[in-house]
Amino acid sequence: MRLIQLEPHAGQFHVGVVDEAGVDVRLLDGVSSTLDLAARAIVAGITVEQQAAATPGTQQLDYAALLGSGRVRSPLHHPDPAHCLVSGTGLTHLGSAATRDAMHQKLRQQAEQGTLTDSIRMFQWGVEGGRPAPGQVGAQPEWFYKGNGDIVAHPGAQLDSPDFALDGGEEPELVGLYLIGPDGAPHRLGFAVGNEFSDHVTERSNYLYLAHSKLRTCAVGPELRTGPLARDLRGTSRILRGGAVVWEKPFLTGEANMCHSLENLEYHHFKYARHRRPGDVHLHFFGTATLSFADGIAAQPDDVFEVDLPALGAPLRNTLRKVPAAFAPGDVRAL
């Protein structure tokens, strides 16, 4: 099932079900948000898909018109942004078979020379132990914090890059969407496509700047896809400048293209008690192997990022915008 959130008026949300043809949207009656829908499903002991299917609603809207009007929001949010944790895991994707073979060769060469970097070593741990048997604990992945719900840009909106940033580049990724139940149990509602958006120049200058490079806006949506996820997912990431494509590349995701199982990544995120606070929402990025930055592309203001993963619905598009700093040295006030 394909779910979206609409905000026709400020602060007033609706939930809709997109038909499989991607043409019409059925609005659900009496549902104020995806969070509301999911909370009802938890209480009823059913899936969010079953809850949506059982919820009345006869009003039909044109999906393309909704996307074009800018009324489609990220498919899951919390009304209090502080109760939405946005995070991710890196070094999780194998990439193509050729990339995998090249990586393994590099691993062997560096192991022989005793020059394994921390990044390559962590990737190797994932290759060797990221897919444990179901119910078992596997290798711990890289983990990073992006922010709370305030940093999530809705589909079609601008991705703000602060003027102190050295770069602002796309990262096409699979995103898991979760709600913590009243008893502290994490519930996965489904998956969405995302643009994790990071400062790659800052990260590459020193790997210890990774945490700084991730504190940027991101985008998720437009759809939440419920049900089982295909193991092999194939999409395309693009940058458009003045309406013309200046960079385009396929990307692979799904467990068939990852060195960690989703179960293992979820375990290492939710094993922390503070990540299981009842009522909280989690948006978790699962990583990528495709970046325009790696091909020498420097995104510019007004460039449009497009992440197209057909298995998860309509493409995610956002425009890059540079914003002036709102804080300067000395702005901290002593009380």
C-alpha cells in the first residue's frame, strides 16, 4: 500500500492512499496524520496497511495535481519535532558486483600492507558479520545523528544548505519509518525513498568531521510503502540545472545490495533504551553507494535533486538553496 500525507492548510493534515497506478488518492476519513493511523493500528493489534484499508473514505483526488501543488508532505512526522529522531547508518552498501570485487581486492591488498583505514575496516566487518542468522546479533554498523523533525524538508521543498557549508550534495537512500509503541516496542510502518543530503567536502577533509557533515537538512517521501520490501531495488539519482540533466546515475539498494541485513541495522539502532521512548517517531536512513560528489560534481543553488525509486512510488524532488547564517561568534549570551 502507498500512503501519503497532505497539508491543505497550515497544521491540518490528511492521509491518503495512492492507487497502484499512481493516479488517484483516496482520502481517509477522520485520520489526522500517519502517526494517528499507526497509533490506531498498534492499539488494534493490526498492521498500518490493514488499518488504512479498513478506514472509510470516498473522496478521490488527483495525485499529480497534489504533487504539483506542493501540498504533499513527508509521509510520517511528529507534531512535536523534538519527538522525531532522524538518523542513519553508513558503509552498508556493496554497490555493483564490479565495485564489490574491486573493494575485496583493495581489502586484500591493504590487509597485506597493514594499511587498512578505519572506514575500510568497518566495511569489512559488515561484509563478514553484517548478516547474522535471524534473531542473532551481527556486526555493529557506523551510525550517525542528523537531527530532529525540524530538519526534514517535504517533497518539492527546498533543501537549505547553510553558508558555512563547504558542499551540499545528494545521497539517494532507503528510509525506514518507525513509531515506538506504548510498551516501548519499535513498530516499522514501512519504507520511503529519501535524500540524506550531506556536506561531503567537510567529511572528506577529515573523517572525524563526519558528525558535522551530517547536520544538514534532508528529505523523505513522498510515499510510505507498507508491506514486504523487495530485496533488489533499483533507482536513478539525477541533478537538474536549468531544467537540463547535468548528472544521472543508477543506484542500488535493498538487502541484496547491502552488506548488512535490515534486521541487524534495526537492532543496532533500537538497542539503545533512549531510542525506544513511547510515542516517538524515527526516520532512519540506510545508506547508499552512489554520490554525484564522487564523480566530481559540485551542486549549485537552484539545482534540483531527483531521487527516483519506482518500487517506492513517485520520485522525490528538492531544490538546493543557500541560506545565510543565523548565528555568529559571540552570539551566546551570558545570564
